[in-house]
Amino acid sequence: MGDLNERLREQLERMVAQLEVSETRKGKVFQSTIDNIGNLIDLLGATNYTNDPQLALAEAKLRASLYGASKDDLVKNPDYREATRKSVEEAIAALPGLDM
């Protein structure tokens, strides 16, 4: 499970960086990052053999934060982009052992 957690963390951190906007930089959003995270979330749920409630909650937060997210929506709508970035950061914090 450690490898899955690390892969998920890397993808989530990548997404946060892609969604970040500052005066000097705007990250480029890739649909493949969104898709990869979705696949890893599926694996996270499938490997929760002990039905750990904290892990289940983290999975639910991740699904909610990315539900319906698309590259086009994130690029075109700055408010949605920022809300998604914050939501992903909160979901990372909820993951056991994966705090940023």
C-alpha cells in the first residue's frame, strides 16, 4: 500500500502545482493528471481491506474534490480552479500518513 500512497501523493501534489496561480506563474493543467488521480483513487478504495474509516473518508473527499473536473473547466473558470486546488489540498491533509 505504501507504493500506492506515494504515487497518489505525487499525483496530488502535481495537481496542486498545476492548479496554482500567482502573479508570476499559472500552472498548466493536464487531463492526464486528473485521469491518473481518478485511477489511483479507485485503487485506494479497492485496497482498503480493513475498511479503515479514515482512509474511506479521505477517498470520499478526493472523489468529491475531483468529481466532474475537466481540464477545460479548470482552465476557463478561475474560481473553480482555486476551489478545486483548495479541495485537493484538504483531501491530501485527510489522507493517513500523507500530510503535506
